[in-house]
Amino acid sequence: MTTEAFEAEEQEAIRAATNAANTPLRLLAEDDEDLAIISAALQDAILRPADIVWEKGARRLTIELSRFCWECGGTRVRAAMQFGDVEAVKSRGLPRLPDTPLELLAIHFIEGEAPGGRVILMFAGGGDLRVDVECLDAVVTDLSDRWPARVAPTHLDPPEEAS
């Protein structure tokens, strides 16, 4: 391969990577492995209690949040996560004031009577949201253009024990 061909191929790869990083995220979860991917994508998302909307009659829970874009680093984007086939929603230890910031740490699925179970959204400070679902049906999608994040989340390693 000539140097010119190599450079052209390299530029095309850079262009493709840049376009992929700017593509809005769209994810679907139908099992616990899919939900683990959504959990990773939403780690350190910020929302408020007012951004959590449960439509009991429609059996749908929608959460709007500010997602830190781990895949392109240094930016945030408005995103929405929606669960279908929701039977109940309960919170524990979450603030009641509608504008209190919440930081999402992780999302887990606890299997119940197949194909249903419980989705647990865990927040910094120890609060959580439990979503009982008839079957796991979750969607996440980006809603806006990205903007520079003021601060990148950090995860400190736990202190090592002395030997």
C-alpha cells in the first residue's frame, strides 16, 4: 500500500469515527444483558424527580435526563428512557422536591415470574426507583445535540486495605 493510499484510508477512518460519535444513541432492552448496556450508557446521567413521569393508564414510565456521553467524552446530551408494560413504580430514599438533582449510578433487572421482573434504578446518595414490569421493554434515545460538559464524572477507586 502506498503512503498516499494509507493516508486516504486513515482519513476515511477518522471521518467514519467522527460521524459515528455524532450519531444519536438509540438502544432497546428486552433482557438483563441489554439492560446492562443501557445502564453503562446512562451511568452518571442527571435528572430531577420532575423528569420522572409514570402514566399508569398507559402502563408507561418515561424519564428525561442529561446523559454524559462516555462514548465521545466531554459532552452531555438530553435523552429519554421509557419502560413499557409497567405494573407499578415505587421510590425509596429519593427526594420529594421536584427540582432536586439526582445522579443515576446503575440500572439492574431482577427476574420475577417470566418474562416479568423488577427494574431497579440506583442513585447517588442511596435512593432508588423500582419499576415492576410485566416484561422488560425499555428504550433509550438521545433527544438533542450534544454540548460540552462542565465537569466530567469521576469514579474513585476504593482505598486499598493495608496488609
